[in-house]
Amino acid sequence: QVQLVESGGGLVQPGGSLRLSCAASRSIFTIAAMGWYRQAPGKQRELVAVKTTGRINYADSVNGRFTISTDNAKNTMYLQMNSLRPEDTAVYYCHAHTIDGLAGYDYWGQGAQVTVSS
């Protein structure tokens, strides 16, 4: 199992920056994929960014503004969000996918509210 604990959400003005953190309860070397999703009010949860071994993908809406990274020593993943827009307002969820033999497992953080408003 993996426990994921998020931190770093908050209120920011348009054009501002925030960094989200996601601390995993075990070595992220043992996690096949980690990423960030978000869900705005009345909308479906959507992928923001995902990181696997040697590959990173971003949603078109955040490409060039958001950066996903990991600190292996701290078992922590980050999402640096720059040039924030009101449409980035959502609850952001950390996600981890593990593989055990033929079975895959998905884990979620508790969510972090990000509000972009003047």
C-alpha cells in the first residue's frame, strides 16, 4: 500500500505561483507512475501531469506553466504551478499507480484546494 499526503494549496492571484507537495509512505522507486489530477466544481477529474520512468506528460492546458518533479530521497513529488489562471481553480489530487505481479493498484491523496482569484 501507499499513503499519500498532500500539502501546499491555497489562494493566489492570477499570474501567481504555488507549489504542491505529495509525500509518499514508501520509496517512489517502487511506484510505477505518479501524477497530479484536478477536479473543478461541476466537472470531471482530469489529468494534469504524470511522471513515469523516463517520461513526463502534461495536459495541454498546463504545458509550459506547470512542472512535475520528484525528490527520491524524500519520497516526495511536487507540482510547481506558475502563471496561474482562474480556470486552474480546482481541488488537486496526488495519484500513485503501483504494479504487483499482474495486478495494478491506484492510490490517491486527500486533495488540496487551489483557488486563483483576484
